[in-house]
Amino acid sequence: MTSYNPAQHEAISIAKRGRGRPTKIITNLFHGFIGSTTDYGQYPTFAMDILAGIARLDWHDRPIGSGGSSKPLSVKRLVAILAELEVISAATVMAQYRLGLRQAQRYVKAIELAMPYLLKSRPDDLSHEMRYGFLKDTTRVNDWEDQLEPPSLEILAKLHHDLRTLGAESVFD
């Protein structure tokens, strides 16, 4: 009997509509785990090469030699989508970032392409936190040790004395 592993769960579903291309909806497994207020920061190092490479792909479906310029997708926006949207679809990307339908679909496709590589490259600590909802007991995000002694009362008194006039000077003098 095999156990259920949420990291191996398919995060992409396709909703049926009346006609045309089916709507792609991606459950964002990284929502809440990356971003400026998380331990991995706004630009997580494990994800940046993957996102930059996918952003540089040709997203304009032009035949070779037909001319025109192919601009890459914004890596900043890809990271923001991963950090901010719990469910990624063309509709949510359009609403959040004020993009047109085709451009929003490009970003959704880019996230779809990136997701398996991001899941493989994430650190073990993040994988554990995503799977179980908490960090391991031995996890410490910052690997440095604090070896400084607290300042003495004399040093604190001198610092207080030295800073007493900070901000008291007028810019018009």
C-alpha cells in the first residue's frame, strides 16, 4: 500500500467550458511559502534560474524567419504570481495584473512549465514545510551563529549620550 504524497499530486486541472480551449487552472503549491515576507524571500535562489529560463522562451508562436521581436516574460511577474495567487488561471492573472487574455495565458503556461522543475529544486526544508505544514525541529533558515556579547551598560550609556543630538539640527540653519 502506498501513502499519499501531496507533492506528487497533480496541481493542474482543466475545467470544461462551452467551446474553445479548456480553461487551465493551477493550484499554486508555493503560495505562502515564497514571497517577500517568507524565509526564502521575494526572489528564492532555488527558483530563479528556472523562472529566468522559462521567461526567455519564445512566447509569440511566430514561424521562424517571419520577423518581429520576441520579448521574454517578466521574471518579476512570474515570481509575484507564485507568491500572490493561490489559484493560477488566465482569469486570476488578468484580474491581478491587468493583462490581456493572451498575455495572461502565456504566464499561466509558463507557471505550468516551471512547476515540476520548481518542485524538484526546492530545498528539503521547504519540501518538509510544504508537505507537513511546519519546519523540522533542526531547521534554521539562517545558518549563522550569534557569537556577540551584549553591550555593557557603559557602552550603552555612551551610545545614548552620542545620539542625543541626532535629528535635532535644522535643515534651514
